[in-house]
Amino acid sequence: MHILSILDIKKMIPVPTDCYERIDFNELEDIRYKDLFQKEYAFC
């Protein structure tokens, strides 16, 4: 496995709701992009 990035949740800070967008993995059309999101999510 080759790690491309890491989401370090313990270092995250509060962000106003209008500054981010929730992503539904099932709505992603690009299979490679969807796979990358799922791998990063599983790694956390």
C-alpha cells in the first residue's frame, strides 16, 4: 500500500459550516477518485 495523504482528525480545528462541503462517496462519478476517498476514510 502506498499512502498518498493522511487526514489527522486530532489536529483539525472547528470550521464554519459554510466553509466546507460534505461529500457522499456514493455520488462520486470518477471511480478512481471515489476509491481514493474510501481508502483515506478507511485509513483514519
